[in-house]
Amino acid sequence: MVKAQNSLGLIFFPAFDWAISPTHPEREERLLYTLDQLREEGIFDIEGINEYKPEVAVREDVERVHFCLPSVENVTTKSHLISAGGAIKAAKLVMEKQEKKAFALIRPPGHHGMRVVHGNRGFCNINIEAIMLEHIREHYGPIRAAIVDTDCHHGDGTEDIYWHDPDTLFISLHQDGRTLYPGTGFPQELGGPNARGKNINIPLPPNTSDEGFLYVLDNVIMPILEDFKPDIIINSAGQDNHFSDPITDMRFSARGYAILNERLNPDIAVLEGGYAIQGALPYVNLGIVLAMAGVDYSGVREPDYDASLLEQDPKITKYITELCDGMMNIYANVPRFPKEGEVQGDWFVRPKDIYYDTDDISEKQVEAVALCDECAGTLKIETWSTANPMNALCVEIPRNACTRCVTKGHDLIEKACRTDDYRYVRLIDRKEKQYLQFGY
Amino acid sequence: MYLGIDVGGTHTDAVVVDKAGVVLAAAKVSTNHEDLLCSVREVLENVLSKVQPEGIERLNLSTTLSTNIIVEEKTEDVGVLVSSGPGLPMEMIRVGRHFYGLSGSIDHRGVEVVPLDEAEADQAIAACREDGVKVFAAVTKFSPRNPLQENDLKQRLSDSGADFISLGHQLSGMLNFPRRVNTAYYNAAVWRTFNTFADAIEASVQEFCHHLPHIHILKADGGTMPFALSRETPVESILSGPAASVMGIIALCDIATDCVILDIGGTTTDIAVFADGAPLVEEGIEVGSHPTLVRALKTISIGVGGDSLIHCLKGEVRVGPQRLGPPLAFGGKEPSLMDAFNFLGLAPVGDVDASKQGLERIASDWGMSPVIVARQALDHATASIKKAVDDMVFAINEKPVYTIMELLHDKRIEPGKVYLMGGPAKAFQHLLAKVFALDVVVPENYDVVNAIGAALARTTFEVELFADTEKRIMVIPNLDVTKEIGPGFNLADAEAKAKEYLLEHLASLGVEENGDAVDILESTSFNMVDNDMRVGRNIRVRCQIRPGVVIT
């Protein structure tokens, strides 16, 4: 019988009864063929691979991370809470050492879900990795975490949530934003003033093949991970870099994904996007499962795989080599402040425009973070959108907030409650574990 | 009258029941492992001497024959031809000495991606023939979606003069390639011995009954298969013993709720769990550590029984899993669980003095009082059984589900009653009632429940239907049905077709069933979308004749 070298917990939850709409890519059928493939391969019989039910995330899990406007219930459905709960279950298995690694094969995805949620963007409402990671930190203590996002789209939601967090390294490699949704994710976006160099974006040109992806892994991602020394590595495992994906232009293969996973060696993987549900997902998921479990994946191969067609253009190879050199150079010389935004007193302020493509909502934000050497800094967001046109104030007092930042957070709330400036006032107080709404 | 025979590990039991399930005659003989036929003949002769053998309409036989062949490694050499295409390395599923991995692959939608390499296949067949191999298993990945390559291999094999060919898709429509390979392998490996045995059984039945009643063979899922079918799929007869007992309980007790069934034997206790009065079925059991696709009633077995050895581990009295012969009360050499019952006077059997002396001896060796040793032995035995039941119920309740509906409206099993059978059942009744804090029922005839279950079990069968309206095709793998369908074919049509083919197939085997006993186990329809357009439906229906007993 086949035996896994690493014990692996699989949380497989295809949500066969949920879709955004009947013909939307995020629909019932999405993981059907993956299930067929995993079953036919006998994956669930491999000694050391165990399947688990997802949990259902509770309101508090969401409120710990997101400012949901007007409410958690308004922007989430049970499917989102189960998806987040699936990721939480994966993390629990690993944190409690029940399994060496875990892979949550769940839907819908979450990596476009930002700190403030007015609706659905890029098929995501709430950010399942962030909900998972903050659940871990709340229940298992502070940890340094690295999230490596291998989805073809920039993980702008995860970036937004961890922009100011010096204890979370976020690395996104994706198709260049000049050619694909959401249009962001450039090398100069290096994190907020209190967490510089903890946000890494690697925009790759269309038609990047296995060679290019693995080059970036070996020459940028691995060295930066080594420098950061995370306690835990999470792979935000989107699968739309695949050569057969209908909405992207990359040439990554299932075997490439498996090799990447083997070298990255994540503790937890969470499925994100990927919509070539017949030609890619069954094989990419199989590759990732085998690689994580330490089982021979060399036989994983798509029916239409043709090595010669997937060979990388030398021009692309050259571009990527230079990009990687540039990235390491930037990483070694991170400027003190981000390009976007300005210092106002002891705050760093930046304006943000956010578009929710799925729900057609436009949002405007003014985000301010307290400049602080001791903690991640209290965060203040003023937001209004076409869905919630009345002004809202959202304040986060971070996990490790210093006394000065705690006071700052409470002052903001107190002041806001005395005026009529805001329709909604929200507080995430991670120190006191309080998630409060005022004047509602 | 119906005749039921259960060839078990220790005893071979037989009963004759009338159509209402009333036991008219029963017999019990020791099982002769070297010659099962001899045990069957002995019990046949014994039980039929008590009734008019001409009145026997049907014989249902549960036998350990196939299991023994596998466990004792007396299997015949099988030529295994597989084509797996991409995925896990073929070496990982190697089984037997004559294993040939062939080129060729079929994808998850049943599309042939790489055709079979004919020359390679013929070479493999020739090599097997040269080694004297006469029976074969041919299995390709995703053959339940498209049996093309398996059928091609079958043609080549029968042209080469093979005695028997076992095809993966004919054994199960479930997706699991390694299990399908194992199942087909074992089916071929036990085929010849099973058929020789079947011939002998037929002759013996004819001899003792003075006519030939319908013969059925019991399967692990608690149902039977007609004799003719069992000759083609003997692998289905493995591990039918625990199922016979469970079916017996169904026949004897009116079960309508969640409950636990315990069959306490000499060496082991078999545990089954019922949900809403129905036994739980497992999609595939393991045989000799090899997982298969043979459906079985969900049972687990733990090493606690009447003959389990009492021993002492770090000052604590333990029972089982070893068994060193019978209890002292029946002439054994070491004290076992039954001796503890004897010592405490809870259910005296056999030579009570021998039990007492034995317990006093080991108690003084361990520096304990014999009463304490006996009590602790019983406590440990009942606690082990309770823990195994709890673990099993927990695992069943934790079984993954794939829809939001099922996840949120989770049906949890909470057993409210315990049914107890097997030799030491009466002795255990009160102790287990205390440990479980539940009503513990011991049915009448508890020592031949297994044979009663065999006698009354109904014929079961399962089909999986897979339809793809984009490709306009419908497949029922284990019935070898591949049919064209219209673009409007929907879930209701699929359910009706699956039922129709299932009942038709049974009728062709001489089993008349109306649709009442058909369960739809799975029924799903997915829209297939291409470029924002619905291009068809992907439909899967799985249905079965529910395992049960037929009492009129």
C-alpha cells in the first residue's frame, strides 16, 4: 500500500450545492472532476492521508479580521463561513500536530477579500487565509507567518489585510497587473510604514512557464523566506496559472505546481482560484496533494500536456531573470515610506479606490496608520461606497498594540461617537478581543 | 422452507426457517478448516434430518472459503493487465507476480486520451501464458466512465484461451483505480477454487435435499447473490460472516432506531451500527490489508471474546486480544474471559471448578485476590467493547460530506439500544447494560442468529449510472450498458433508468423484486458550462437493493 512521507490532512469541501450564479465560474461543478480524479487515484486510501470535515467559522472569526459593512450577515453566506471554517480546520490539524501538513480544498476563494468588505470582488467576500491565520494567533499564540500566494491574480485582499503587519510576510506571484485583474501588485508595493519589506509582489509576464515560476521561487521567494524565518508557511494555492485556464494567460503545468509545492514546503495550503475545472484542477490538485504528502508525483500529467508547446520564450526568461535581480535589489534597499500616501503628524495617510467587480460596487477609503516602532500601529479607515454611501469609521487596535496605540484607538472611537460624522463606527480591538459596533 | 448455512471460523451453523422466519430446525458443527465441504455436508445432513428436505425452496450459504483462500495465500496466479495513464506510479499498485502496466489512458470524463498499445498488450498476455497463468484481471483507469480498453483486453485474452477474465468495470462502478485492481485480482485469484467448491456444494445439496433448490451465496453487504452470478464474482463472497449475524438480528428484532449490534464470539467481538433501523454499508472493505471495492456492512472487529486470554500488564488485569485455546472450563490450559464469568457465578458453563482453580492460581502469581482478577477482567472486556463502539460512532459521525445542506443539517447517530448475540451473549448482557447505560437485548436463538440471517437475506445489487448529455451518452459499468441519450435526459430519467436496469438485471437472474426495496443512494446533476453557456448535464445516480430480510 502507498504510504505518505508526511502525514497530510485534507479538508475537501466542494460545496456541491452552491454557486455565485448558474454559469459563473464559481459554481457547483468546480471541484467535481477534482473529486473524481482524487477518488480514482485512491488518494483517500493512502496511508497518512486523512480526510476531515470543515468547521463552520463563527461570526467572531470574521469580525476579528474584517470590517463588514453593513454587517457580517449582509456580506457572507454559509458557504463563505464553511470555506473559512475549512481553512481553520486545516490550521488546527497542523497546530495541534494531528497532521504534519494540511490542504484545504474548499470554495469559494478569499484572497481578494480586503480589510473592509462591502461586497464580492474577484469571486471573494471574506479572506479565508486571513481568517484562518488570525484564528491561529488568537488560539495558539503569536507566530510569524508567511503567506505565499500562487494564484494567477494578485492577492490584493491578503496584501491589504497584512499591509501593516510586520509579523506576516506576504508574497504574491501573479500575472502582471497591466494585463490582468485586479491590476495591482507591483514590486514597489512593499508594505506599510511599520511593515516595510513584508509585502512582496512579483508580477510575471504572460506566457511564463514552469521554468519562470521555479526561477522566481528559487531566486526570490526562497531567499526572502529564509531571511524572514517564519514559524509557519501558508500557500494560497490558486491554480489559474495553469496553461489551460480560461481567464488567464500563463503556462504553468500541474507538475510545475507540484515541484513548486515540494520546494516551498508549506505547512498549510488553501485552494484559491482556478477555473479550468476539467483540464487543470484535477491534475493540479492531485500534484499538490502528492507533493505535500511526499508521494511520487512524477506521473502527474495533463492529457493535453505538451512540453514543447510550454517551452518558455528566451525573451521571457531574460525578463524574469532581470525582474528577480531587481526584486532582490529592492528587497535589500527598501525605502522608509511607501510611494503612495504621506506623513501627517504621527500618522501615515493614503487614499484608496477599490472596485468590487462581481457586485459592481465602488469604494473610497482614507486609510491612516499610526507610525509606531513598537507595534503594527493602530489603523484608522474612513470608507464609503456605492453600496454603503454613508461614511463609516473603522479602527483596528493590533494584536501587539503598545499603550500609546491602544489609547489612540480608543480616542478615535470616543471622538467619533460624540459627533455625527459617521453612519457606522467599528472597532476591532485585538488586545481586548472586542469587536464592537457603535451608533448603529 | 428456507435453509441458511453459515460457515464460520469456529462453527458451521445451519437453520431451516419457514417463510415467517420461525426456526423449524437448527444444527451446529465444528468447522473443519481443511475441508469446508465436509463441514457443510455434516451440518446439512444434521439439519435436514429434522425436516422434510423436499420442502426446501432456497439455500443461502455464507462461507469463509474465499476469505480463507486469500488469507492463507492459496490463491491462483493471476495475470494482471492495467493501463493507468497519468497519476500515481503504476509500481505503487502492483499486485501479484504477473503484473503488467500498459500504455493507454482514459480521462475523468471517459475520453480516451492514449489508445492501448496492442503489441505491448499481446506481449504481456504471451508472457503470462508462458508462465502458465490461466486467469486474468484487466483494469484500466476510469474504466467505469469508459470500459473500452478493458473490453479490448478481454477480447485479446479470450482469443488467447484464458480460463477466466475479471474486468474492473464489471465489479464496481465506483471510482478507485487501486481498489478496482485489487478487487479484480482477488476475483480471478479465488475463481477456480470457488467454482470447484460450488460444484461440490451443488452436488451435496442435490443429494441431501433430493432436489435442487435455488442456491444463493451471501455477500459482505448482507445481501445474497444468485449462485450463477457468484461463479463470476466470487470475490463478493468474502467476509460475509459478520453480515450474516447482522441480518439475523434484523430478522429477529424489530429495529427502527439508531442502535448497536454486538456479536461476541470466542475470539472477537464484531460491532455494527444501525442508523434509523438500517445497517450502514461501507463502499469497500479491506482483505488481507488490501483495500477493495467489495461493498460490506460496516462492521469492526476487536480482539475480545469468550476465549480471550486473561493476562496482567504492569499490575493491571487485561483481556485479549490473544486467545490460547478454549477456556479452562472447556479443557483449555490458560484462564480466559469465560472462566472469569464462571468464577463469579455470573453464567456458569462447563467445568466451573477448573475455572476457579485457574483463576486462583494466576491471582496468587500476581499477588491479587481472584475476585479482583475476575472483576477487573470483565471490566476491561466491557470497557474495551464500549470504547470501540464509541470510536466507531464518532468516526461515522465525522464522515465528510460535500454539500452545505448536509454539513449544516448534520444527522448524527446516537445509539439508543444494544442488541447482543453470540455464544457468551447472555453472560455479558447485564454487564454491558451497565457500561452502556442502555437497554441491552439478547434475542432468542442468539447462538444461531447468523444462520437465520443467512437464510432470510434478500438478494442485493448496486448500479451506478453516469450520464453526460454533452456527449449524449449513458453508462452503467457493472451491467456493461453504454447507451445513447437525448439532450433532454435529466436526473429523473437517470433515476428511472438506473432502477429499471437494476430490476431487469435481477429478473434475468431469476430474482423478482418490485421497486420498493430500491434505494437511491446518490443522485446529482451538474451543469457543464463552456464559455458561459450551458453545454449539458453531468449526471450521477447510484442505487441499490437495500440489504434486508424477506419475511412474509
